[in-house]
Amino acid sequence: MHQTPYVSVLIPAKNEAGNLIPLLEEVRVALVGETFEVIVVDDGSTDATAVELRMLQGSGYHQLRVLSHARSLGQSTSIYHAAEVARGHWLATLDGDGQNDPADLPKMLDLVRGSEGTPTGVKLVAGHRVNRRDTASKRWASRFANKLRASLLKDQTPDTGCGIKLIEREAFLRLPYFDHMHRFIPALIRRHNGRMLVHPVNHRERGAGVSNYGNLDRALVGIVDLFGVWWLIKRTRLDINAQETEV
């Protein structure tokens, strides 16, 4: 009988053949001694992603679970589907391209250990990439988006686009689902009066292949979503808890 994992590592992967095998080995090394599972969502890949995942499962990587989409549904939907079936108290998200470093996960877990399920405990640890290894255009787009988002949402997060996050599963599943929601997790957690920490993390160059989600696509949908999340926050009353009165 398998132990209930303490953390579920969620990895959306679209055409990430060549990146997943080394990434998942790094996850196994980083979380040695931890009870964990890894859920990779094959998001409509057309390369050898599915073949590599089957090979890993057949090689004895017993912590690995695989979900598949018949067509690409995007990162947010992939993360949400993985969160629904996850068994861990905590959800750790990683991009499938290997740019996030799994070696950052133990320190992030140390920040939350024992606080799960408590009303005043930490609900989110958001990664902050302090040494960006992206192209100049991607860095510029990210800076622009971060400034615009911060001015509207006041989410106190310097790098909401960072793929590595640690989120309490129960808190995550209370958030409203919509496509591209993963970019607004800090603002949505704060909307629910959740405590959040920001942690500096390593960032690396992509190992193989090319980015499957373009800057322009992100920018166009991001602006629409930004104003939608701003509207949600303005309409919320969940930032104040009800107090029970005793006679």
C-alpha cells in the first residue's frame, strides 16, 4: 500500500521530449526522503513525449503518474486536471521545459511544513526568478506584464509568471478556474485572504526544443484576463473571515 504523498509535483508538458527524462530524475533526487508523486500532463503532444513517459513508468519510476489530453488545452487546464487527481497536501508546479530547478523545492517545502490545513498557515510560496535565462523579448514582455499586473491587482508578487510554485491543494481547488488562471494564482490566493510568501529560485536555459506558448499569445489573452481578475477582486468579500459569537 502506497503512502499518501506529502507533495504532488505537477508538470504540464507539450512537446517536451528531451526535457522530461532529465527533469524527472532531478525531481527524484531533490525529493529523496520525501513522500511525493509526480503528475505529468501530456498536453496534446505530437512528438515523443508520450513515449518517454511510458519508458519512465516502465523503468520503475513508481511515483510517476501520467494524464493525457487528446489536444492541447493549455497550462492552466493541465495544472487544474492534475490538481484534481493529486493526493498530496501540497502542489508543486514546474514547467516541462526544465527551466525551473527542482533543487529549489526542498527549501520551499521547509517554509510550509506543518502549516497545511491551518487557517493562518501559508497557502502559497511563489517563486521569483532572480537570474532570468530567457530571450530579451521574453524578459521585456514579462517586465511589462508584471508592472501592469502589479499596478492593478496589488498582488505583491514580483514574478507571477514563474512556473515553480508551491500551493496548498485545498486552497488551490477553491480558486475560480479559467483558462490562463495559473498566471494569477498569487492574486487569487490573496483574494481568498490566503497567506503568501515569495522565494528566490534558480532559472535555467531550456534544455531542448522551443517554447510552445508564444509571447504574443500570452500578452493578448493576458490583458483580457487581467481585467477579469481585477473585476473579481473588486467584487470579492472573502478577504474578511466571519467570527463566531459565543454566548
